[in-house]
Amino acid sequence: MMSFSEQMLQDLDEQDLTAAQRDFAQALVQDDDETLFSLAEELQALGFDQEAAQIARQLIKKYPDADEARLILAEVAIDDDQTDQALTWLNQISPDSPVYPQSLVTAADLYQTLNLLEVSEQKLLTAKRLLPDEPALDFGLGELSASMGRYQEATSYYQQLLAAGHDYWAQVSIKQRLAEALSGSGEYEQALAILEELTKNLATDDQLFQLGVLYHNLHQEEQAVATLTRLQQQNADYSALYEPLVASEQALDQLEAALQTAQVGLGYDEFNLNLYRLGAEAALALGKTTVAQQLLEQGLRVDPDAQALRLLLATVKGQQGDDQAVVELLEPIATAEQADPQVNWQLAVAYDHLDQVPAAKDAFFAAYPNLKTNPDFMRQFIALLQAEAQIPALRQALKQYLSLVPDDADYTALLLELENDDH
């Protein structure tokens, strides 16, 4: 005869929730504890957390040492974002309990969601000491090490899994994870060999993306374009592919393709500011200034504070002689702590063209610490200082410039003239 627990599960399979609730109430009263515990596990797996928790509480009341039930309650609390309650249940599980290692893994997952990665790692290492041959722990430690940027340790854990015959764990390709870890630790050739083998025939989107990016990072641009184009043909919705594909096409001087790829990519990810920039750069290289300007303006509508887009659009406006537009674009970001030194340089030139000399001088001085090794910048700075007869600053700027270009006769003569005037 079927138990009420079995009947409830059948009701759920038939989507008869009314009958399921009726049989659940009967199961709580009529079924034996072992059957109830099995029902709790099944219900938890099906997402009926509250019913599973109700069984677990009933079992704990009857059996105070029922740590398996405490583990269910902890996991239900985690699903309900009741962190403190989850930790309370987990801390009640004794170290000599059969489910103690599992409680450590559950605690590790919880601490990882709280971004307490070191605490999470300690929980997993404790579980590893108790169950040294448990592959789930190697996988968890590998994933955690990789997330912490400790790629060599991650590599070791993934290699242990492969040595034990586990090519996949939790539907994750361990070889792909190993390639990621090797790449992260600078072992690019080993990573490349693994990914090339993985993608030889059928390949997942992630594997093709990772291989394409690795080719790009190794400046093997033709292979990068081929791999990322294969990914695009396989899944055009994989929006992350477009940025490295554009970059590789640009590196190969395939500018028309780069511009087209950027425009297609923005159709899938309109918030990717780098695609606006890369597309605009390709358009400018092709002489398509209007297209570049449109891309940059679209990007700035997405993020008005995007410094790289403002700077590139200011460059376009400066080339068009619209110095006022340059000022309007760059003034709001010139004082930002992370402002690109080019911002103040372009501002200085625009102010100078607009005869706003004090502002131009301030901008040149602001850019000087970062650009004093740039001869082009120094020549423009010197011209302003000379026009304004800023002799001490001019003398210092000339010395700095001549340390970069010592055989420039005109500037050498100007410095000698200044020094002679002092005498």
C-alpha cells in the first residue's frame, strides 16, 4: 500500500495541489519518521521549502540529535535570505555528526554569498581534512581559489579532479576551468592547447569565447577573428563576443569589418561603452567622422559621464575647430580624481584657441606632471609660457623638453638666450 508521503509526491507529479496538501497533512500524522525524512528531502528538491521545514521541525522535536533535519532547516533559511537563522542551525550541528562535512560545505556557500571568502575557504578546508577524497570539495576549492585570483591553487584542484577521472562536475567542464586557471596564472600556451582540443569539434559558447579572447590577448588576431566569428555564427546573442572581435579586426586593420561588428554588437548590448568607442575609432580611421560622432553621442546618452567617449568626441570637435564644444565636453570631468591627462591637455589647447589664457595655463600646469615626457605636449606648453613671458616656468619647461629631445637646435638656442639674459 502506498504511504501518504508517496501519495503526496504522486499528487504533485499530477499537479493536484489540493490533494497534495491533504496527503501532506496525513503524512505528518501517519507516516514513519524515515519516510517523512525522505519526503522532506524530495520536497526540498522540488522547491517546497516550507513543507520540508515543517517536517524537519517535527523530527527535531522528536529527535533532538537529528542533525540531518537541522541541515534542511539551514538550507531553507538560506533560500529565504535568513542568514543569521541559517548560521544558528549550522552551528548546532556537532563535529561528530555524519552530516557535519555537508554542514561545512553549506556554511562555505553561505559565507561566499556574503563575500567572506577566507571564512568560506576555511570551512571547505576543514571538510577536506575530514573527507580527503571527496571530489565535490576539490571542485568547490578550485572555484573559490579562482574567484580569489589564486589561479595556481585552482589549477591544482582542477588537475586533481581530472586525475580522478572527473571531466565534468555539476555540468561544468573541468578542462575549461583548468584552461581559465592556467590563463589567469600566465600559462597561456598550456591554456591554449586545452581550449583548442576542447573546441576542435563541438564547442560551447563559453569555450569559444574564452579561446577567442586568449588568441586576442596573445596577439594571434587572425585566429581570434576566426574563433569569435564562429561563436557569432553559433550564437549571435552572445553579446560579450563583439568587443574582442572588434578589437582583433582593428588590429588586423579590417576597419570596415570592425565598424560593422561594433554596430551589430550594439544591437545586442546597447550599454557597452567600449563598443561605442571602438566603433567610433574605426569610423574615424575610415574618415567617417559623422558616423563616429553619432556613435559617441549615442554612447554618451547611455552614460553622460563616460570619460573615454567625452575625450574622443572632444578630439573630433577640436579637429573641426569647435573649441567651445571641447570645453563643454571636458570641463565637467577635468577635476575628477581619475581624469585622463589628455583631458587637461585638450582643454588647455581649446582655452588657448578661445584666448582664455589663465584657464589655458591652469590646464597646462594640471597636465604637466603626467605629460612632461611627451615632446608634443611640451612644445605646446612652451609656446604658451613664451607668449605669456613666464620666464622661470619657461626655463624649467625648456630643460625638461631638451632632456627628451637634446638635439633640438631651436629650443637649445632659446634656453641659451634666456640664460644669457639672466647674466
